Amino acid sequence: MIDDSTRQLCFDGRNVPFRPGQSVGAALAAAGISSWRTTRVGAAPRGLFCGIGVCYDCLVTVDGRRSQRACMTPAHEGQVVASDDPRRALDEPGGPNA
Ligand code: FES
């Protein structure tokens, strides 16, 4: 039997455990992390809202790919997840228009 507690992803340099089948968003929420990006206007914190891929509030960078929905992205061992900074230009390396 595999010990689920040994499965971890890395979020902003912090190890976050997850269970098989969990999304990145679920893993972050279970670890007590409730926000991982801010809005362009007002820098309001954002994290999970709808949890079903509709609202796009949960955008995060996953393995260098920006603007991934944390609630729809399956967690994987060794995955590198970073909070999203909306002030970064879209054509920066790793951006969707690069
Ligand atoms: S929480 Fe709404 S799209 Fe992810």
C-alpha cells in the first residue's frame, strides 16, 4: 500500500501533500492555502471559487505554464506550482503568448 502522505507537489517553494485524484486547487486548499494570485485591479486575493472550472479565479502557474486552472489541474508528484502574477507580460517566457 502506498502512503498518500509521501506524495507532494511544490508550491512557491513549499512542499504540499496531496492524495491521488486531487486537483492542485484541492491540495492547496487542504494545506490551508486559500489564495494564490491577485487581481490586476486592486490586488484582491483569489483562489478557489467555483471549483468546477468556470470562474477562472484559481489561475496558477504549473510547471512553467501560466494561467492554469488549479481546480481542473490534476496534482502530480514533483509538480512545480507557482502563484500567478497578473502584472507579468503575457509574452514573457512561459507565458501563453511566448
Ligand atoms: S475555482 Fe473556478 S475555475 Fe477554478
